[in-house]
Amino acid sequence: MSCTLAETKLNRKSTRTHGSVWTAIMSFFVLLDSAELVLSSPLWKIDADIPYQRIMKYNVTITKSGEWYNERIEVDEEKQTELIKVPATSKKHRSNILLDFKTNTSMFQLPDKKICLFMPFDQETPSPSQLIRSLDSEKDKEIEKRQQSIQNDQEIVDDENENPAIREQAGERIKEVIEQIDALENERERL
């Protein structure tokens, strides 16, 4: 049987097309098997398998030399570290201080100046669990102090002999302090 040149080209083209489709289908199945292997691998971590890491975060208001600023303190009891983030002030650069209780070292970093110093730290530095207890008790004291302020202002508001302007002012302070207490309690619950 003899084929013309046109028929031969047509047969080659259909064989090539059939081969390309076959290759695409096989590639799809290989990819599907690879995905199944990766997903069923024991190296794959599901979020439920990862233990919960307890990192307590605090915002602490500090005053030095007449300047007020907020330090961010992060305490990791599991890793036994304390990270203190100090914002830039008019007299000081932004800094980070990391205390590692497992190695008894501290790192002092000035990110804007690209300076980092490592040194041993004072053994009297409170451990992460001591720091958490101290910060939590200070927060509780602050809430109690503000609640006492509300009680004192409430006595002024309830006193009929007091000047109406003073009563109104005390009532406004009560509302402000209640909002502050709610914010502190919400922050404590989030942590």
C-alpha cells in the first residue's frame, strides 16, 4: 500500500497529538501522586500537632527625665526569654533588649544605628515567671486604684451639697475611668 506525502504528514501529526495528550495525562497523575505523598507524609505538620507557645505581651508606660513612653515587653516562659522593645525618644534611640535565661546572656540592639552587643546579665534580673507575676500584679493594682477613684468621685456626685459643676465634672471623670478599667480588663483577658 502506497501513501502519498500528504497522508504520511497527516499520520505523523495525529500520532504527535495523541502522544502529547498522553504525556499531559500521565504528568497530571504523577503530579497528583506527588501531592498525595506530600500530604500524607509524617513530616507534614498540622496546626493541632504544634504545641501552644505561651508568650505574654505587656505595654508598660515609663517616665524618665520628664518624658513618657510605652515599652513593649514580651515574655516567653518556654524559651526562658524576655524581650523589651524601647521606642525612640528625644534623648534616646530605639532599642531592643533580649534576655536569655538559658544561656545567661543579654543582647542590646540599636536597630537604627546597626549596633548589637552581647554580654552576660545581672543574676538578680527577675526570671520570666517572676516578671509575669510582677506585671500582672501591677495591672491589678492599677485597676484597683482606678476603681477607688470612681468610688471617691461617686461620693461627690451623690452629695447634694456639692456644686453642680463639680458633680458634673466628677461624673465625666467616672465615665473616663470606667472606660480605662474596661480597656485594662479587656487587655488582660486577651493575654
